[in-house]
Amino acid sequence: MIGRNRIPVLGEAATLQYAGGRSMARSADGMARFAPWAGFHIEVGRDAQLDQCLGRAQLPQIEIKHQRPGGIEVVRHWALGEAIAIYPVTSGPVAGTVGGSLGRRATATAEAGIGVRWGANERSKCAVRVFIEPCVRAGYLRTLTFSVRSRMSDTLLAALVDHGRICEAADALIDRMRHPEPVAYHELALPLGPAPEEEWGRGETTTVVPFHSMHPTTVDVEYLRSHWRSDAIDAAALQEWPGIQRWAHEYAAERDERDAAVTAA
């Protein structure tokens, strides 16, 4: 019997971004001057339901200057602060770097639900679908696309690798009678926060505040309980998972299409 395929449906997702101190931002009232800003943020107006949830959570809004092909554009964002808890919907990295995630590991990376691309004459990009704590508390149970680029791509992979360490530790601490399967990445919150400042670049460098995993060196049962997902997160993650894998493959394929266009030119 041949059977019949069903294409997993995964709607467009709002993007969670991180600014490492090089972005210029000010309060949304426009009264303050633009100044370097570091933190997690989501553009206002991308998802009406998401805007309502973040509004109920009383998160502040800021304006960020973005460099566009036609000049500077000032865009309003929700400011989530320098620290955030995410529930990453992925089976985990297959390599610790973007370079290692491509090539012969590209298919495995996409199957893990991680979008990675590094096209010709472009900066690397890495993305993963996540639930975030402020949205979950406000009742928003759709994944966001946490997207980073350049050296932040390896930063994100490093945080996911460390989260895998905690998931493995949880396997030895949880009640195996109630949870016989390995602890999945989305079942524990991954706390992210600012790492020490670093100088990035060649020649003339720029001071950057990367983010990193804020998991402790060792964990106990109480820590796991305080970071454990809700039943609603688990159900939503399992429902979205087939579509997330398809999205990760398409994310990587966009790089291939651009490379082909460059080669043809």
C-alpha cells in the first residue's frame, strides 16, 4: 500500500532576537536618547495575539535603530531584558559549531530541528524554535523563532549543548516509572543571560555582551522541578515537532538556493 502523505503545517512565527550591546535603543516614548543596549527583544506588530500576551505581562517597549539598505529605520520592540528562560524544541545539536553542523551533518542538524545556513559571502545564521517564559505565563503556546547570526550562532549552539548536559543529568534524577523516556530539550527551561564582555572583530574590535546558558554546574531534583515544563508546553511541542523539522530543512535550503544563484551569475 502506497499510503498518503500529510504535509505538517507550521505557521509563521514571530522572531526572538538578542542584541549584544551594539544596537542603539531608547524607550518607546521617544523621550530618551539612543544608547547601546543589550537584551532579548521581539518586534511589535508581528503577531496580534503575541502582542496582547506581552502587553498583559506588562513588558516595556523600546525603539531600536536598524540599518536597512535604504538607510536607518527605527522599529518598536518588546524588551524582554538581559535574561530569559526558553524551552527549545529540538533534539539537540549534532555539533558544537556552525561549521561542524553543516556538510555531512547538515541533514542531521535539520532533523534535530535546528536551522543553520552559511551561504557564500554571508554571515552564518542559526535558529531554533522555542517557547519563552513570559509568553507561556500569559497563555501564548506557539513557538517563536530564536534567530541569531555570525559568532552568536556558535553562542546559541554552545547554550544548547549545555542544556543537553542538564537533560542528561535529569535522566538520572527523575522518577523513571513516571517518565521512562529520555528527558527532551523542551521539557526543561534553559535560562539564558549575559556573559562577560568580549572583544569581537579583526583589527578594529567591538565590545560585545554575548548570552550564555545560566544552568549551574550541578543540579538536583528541586532545580529540575523549578525548571520543568508544563503539560501544555509538552503537548504543544509534540504537536509542532513534525513541522519544526520541515522548517529546519527549508531554512537550510534557502542558503542552497542563494548559493546556486550566485554560482549561476
